[in-house]
Amino acid sequence: MALKLMYITNNPTIAAVAQECGVDRIFLDMEYIGKEERQYGMNTVKSHHTVEDVRKIGGLLHDSELLVRVNPIHEKTRDYRSSEEEIEEVLRAGADILMLPMVKTVKEAERFVHTVDGRAKTMLLIETAEANETIDDLLQVDGLDEIHIGLNDMHLAYRKRFMFELLIDGTVDRLCEKISKKGLPYGFGGIARLGYGMIPAEKIITEHYRLGSTRAILSRSFCNAEDIKNMDELKALFRFETSRIRDFERTVATLNQEKLRENHEEVARLVAKIVNG
């Protein structure tokens, strides 16, 4: 089964290009509570998308789904609407899938699912030590549709030096096995364009196939669209690079277990080199 590819943007023109070129999901990121503090000093994207972006992007999508990451479960304060108010507004604006980040407890997951109430697909982002260590309980929550494993924040939670250490220390394998047994679709992390990335995208895509993952975020290393002003150039790049990924997937889908294991061992060597280097 081909990966569902997700691309983060609130630019309607870029979203339309991504949709036309076969990107399965346009990803809006409304999470900001606590994010700056967690990722202070890191070269990570902090998008600050809004409900108005949900309305704009949702109105132009017909083939791609609209995925919206809301804030972690929180109460209403003078600075924030409550989680329930935020989720209601995002649902009314037209989101197809809601992602809950930084989940730590079953109560948070239940509150999220209860609030969505079947009006969109629900996705938990497993990226905290608490979620990793209570995954069996979280998977018992009724109404969950999908799981995504967040390597960036989880590697910070465990004080790892490099997020792909989680691919070689058994963490992602363990989570994928449990989620697979539950029968929920899942994915992890992001991928660059072929030939790019600290760990080449080809190696990471092959790991997705080894682990039964069917979802991946296209990272800035795939295409930093904000740096490309010519839309014809952007469209050509998106079309070419997504086509290359699909062609590579067809090759990976034919690999036997021995070849998948060899790729995993190569990833382990590359990760060790980066961590120790």
C-alpha cells in the first residue's frame, strides 16, 4: 500500500500545487501552546496556522484531505480558548482529520475523541514518554482512527541526540507492532526528497515498508516551497519528486524480509555514525 503523503502549508497556491501533484493530505499546524519552550533553539518549523487558514484551504481541496493539528488538551484561560472551543471551530471550518499532539493520558485521548464525536477522523500523535509507555491503554480508547509517531518531540523527551535513534533502539518497532495488532493505520516522522536527508530518504521509506507504516510527512528537505517564487518551477519540482517517491515505493514493495533487514542494519550504521560523529 502506497504511503499517504502529507505536506504542511497554509498557502492556497502551494496547497493546490501539492494536491494536483498527488499529495494525499494538506497539513495545517495550529499547535503553538508549549511548542516554543519544548523546541527552543532547534531548527524546527513553527507554523502558527489559524482557523481562517482551515477555511481557505478546505475550500479548495477536492482530492486531498485536510489534516489539522490542534493544540494539546488544555483548559480555557484568559489567553487560550478551551480545547473544546478550539476543536469545535476547526470542525466548523471544514477539517477532515484532527491530530492531537502531546497526548499523555487516556483521559486526554478520550476527551479529544468525545469532542470530535465522529465529525472528522481522529489521529493521536504519540510523541511523549508518557504516551509511549502507556500505548496499550491509549489504543483501547474508542473512536480513534489513526496514529502518528512523532520522532522529533519523542527523541527530546528521552534526551536522544538524533531523532532517528528511535528507529534503531526498538522504540518505533515496538509501537508499530502494537498499533498494527490493534488494526489502526499509522505512520511516523517525515521524509526528504530522494537522495536528501541526514539519513537518505530512500532508507527511511524502506523503513516505513518494513514497519507497515502507511503515512509520512514531506519535510522541508523535500521541498521548502516558501523559497520558490515561480509557481511553474514549484509545480515541476513537486510533480517530479512525488513521482520519484512513487516509483521508488513500487521497488520497495517487492523487497523480501532479508532486504528490508539489510536496509535497517544500514540505517543503524548511519545513525550511529551521526550520533558518534
